[in-house]
Amino acid sequence: MKNCNKQNEKIELVDEKTLVIGVDVGSYDEYARAFTCRKQELSKKPLHFHNTAEGFKTFKYWAVNIMKTNGLEKIIVGMEPTSIYWEALATYCKDNGMILVHVNPAAVHKSKELDDNDPSKNDRKDPKVIADLVTDGRYQFPYMPEEEYAQLRELSNLKIRTQESLTQCKNRLARWYSRYFPEFKEAYKNVVSKTAMIIMDMYPLPEDIVTLGVEGILQIWRNKKVRAAGESRAKKLYEAAKNSIGRKEAAVVARLEFQSIKEDLDRYQERLEAIDKEVDEILPKIKNADKLFGIKGVGKATVLTFLSEVGEISRFDNPKEIQKLAGYAIVTNESCKHQGEKRISYRGRKRLRWALYQTALSVIGKNEEFRQIHQYYTTRKKNPLKGIQSVVAVACKMIRIFYKILTDGVSYDGTKMTQDIVRV
């Protein structure tokens, strides 16, 4: 990324005028220790403060006092990205002129034993380990999206949680059918079919549908002006209900449970529609985002996930950095004459990695140019790829295309893309 991408540049940022503070972040209790660039501790004891406005003021007063007392000019605060607890302190540090950096939790874990050969974890030790990593330049600058990108990230998170809840409701409904109306699947494969839900909303149990009869089912559909279902479907539903072996006990409770599930389904479906409406209003504000839809097989879900996870494209120097962010960086296993199998790192934003993989499958199936690329990767004479390897390669190709479109504003050109592949 463009701000101090290389470790040497990160080390140079921590100079003689820098106060390095390591913070062990928690849900409520936080601990901090202060050091010079030469790892000399300036704090007599760890500062214990709370994740509150008053606690943050105490932290600022403590840090600024140490900085001025020792003739230093800037403060770098290092912390682990612990769940969501780091965000409030990060915002406070940023707003008060401190430089905020992240250290990898795995690096903290592996570095614990360097000083005392002791793997124990405690509130005094962790801030020092974090500060040492910052001094060595082993840190990253956290990306905190703003404006439209912040809205897209939160909308993406909300949509994922809503879809998960909706799936849970569908599973609950499937279990309900298995108990009270197992033959329902003979008439409908989709448990939330629109025409079925119209009937089931008023007549959920098999005995209710038998009482209604075929003509009654058809009349309800006519009243609702449903054209997708006819007499054949009505007969299937009636026969399934007539021959049902579902439970007959607690009919009142069964109807109540069905209505509860139906209300949850409707609520989450309405929420998804509201989220999509918000996304439709925000996406046009992102420069060149509309050009991504020119790629056949790329839909709104892909564009939303990509932009929400990547953020501003200008913060990347090249598409390889996005590939690394997605966990698609290539990891080698080589030593002397040994040439081990290469693999992807899987270190990065898993939602971005998953979305790109799913979209790669989509474009391979729907887009002729990407289908040719996939075929080329799997059939070339030199270093042919296996199926999954090729899909990952297509996903990486998509990253490069997305990067070019968003940075330069060019339109998708499938012909040029296939020519580039042939020249490899």
C-alpha cells in the first residue's frame, strides 16, 4: 500500500523523536507501555485504562506527558486488531494526531518467548511485545473506510448477517414440514415457493388443505392473481395433504410455529430488499464502479463485496497487493534443489477471497472469454493447472481487470483479455 509499504520505510518512520506505545486491547480494560525507538522503556509501570471517553483522556494525557518530558515529537500507537474492540481507541488516536498501526496477532504470539523464553500471556508482557514489533517495522497501517466505502462495508456486513438469518428461517421451515407435512416436497421443491406460501399462510396443516380442496386452492390463487400455478399443481398439493403421515398432535401450536417462521421470513426478506435499495443508491457514487457490470457474470453482490472489502482502489500501488489482501498470494516451498508445490496463502480477507472465487465460477460458466482462459489454463502444455487452481488463476485475473477498470476508467474488453492470455 502506498503509505510506507516496505519494512525499511516503516523502520525509518520510528526515529529518535518517536514515542512507541504498545497497547493490549480488551473489551473494557486496556494496558499500555511506552518505549523509545531503541526499545528503552519510558513508562514506570503499565497504564491501565478503560475503553471509555474518560479512559481515553487518561491515555492521551499519559502519552503526551511522556512525549514532552523526554523531548519527543510524535507518537505511534501499536495494537492487535482484536475483534471490534480496537476501533474506538483507533478513532480516538487518529483524531488526536497519533499514528495508529496494527501488528499481526500471530507475530505477537510467536514473539512472546524471545526475551524470557516464557510463552505466558499477561497484561504487562503483551504491550511490550507489540511495541517491539512496531520498532522493528513489523506493522501495518489499518484501513478505516470513510464516506461511501464505510457505508458499503457496513451494508455488506448487514446483508451477510441478514442472509444467514434468512437461511436459518428456511431451515426451520424445512424442519417444520418434516414434522407436520413431510409430503409437501412432492408438490414443491422450494419450501418458500410464493404460490405455496399463499396457501400455507392461511392453511398450514395437511388437514386444513384437505378441507379446502382443489377448487378452494385454485380460488385462493385466482383471488391473489397468481398465474404461475394451475390445476395440476393444486392437485399435487391436495394429494400430498390427503396422504400425509405428518404429526397430528398439538395442531394449535403447529400453526402458531408456522406463523412465527413466516413472519421471520418476511421480515428478513424485507430487510434484504431495503439493504439492496441502499446499495443501489451508493454504488453510482463510486467512481467507475458501474463499468464493472460490463463484465458478463459479474453481479451486484460481487461488486458490493469487492468494494466493501478493498475500499478505495487508489490506496494500492498494483493489483498484486489486492491479491495478497484476498489471500491469493502464492506461497512457495523451495530449498536448494527441492521444489515443493506452490499454494495460495489463505491469509487475508476471507469474504473477498470467497466472493472472487464464486464470481470466477460464474464468469467461467457465463462469459465466453473467461471460459477460454479457463480452458487455456487447464490444457496448456507447459504447467497445466488443475480445475481449482485454474479457478483461482481466473479470480486473480479478475482482480487485475477490476483494478484497471476502477483506476483508469476503461471499459471491459474481452478480446484484448484473451489475446493477453495467449501471449503468456
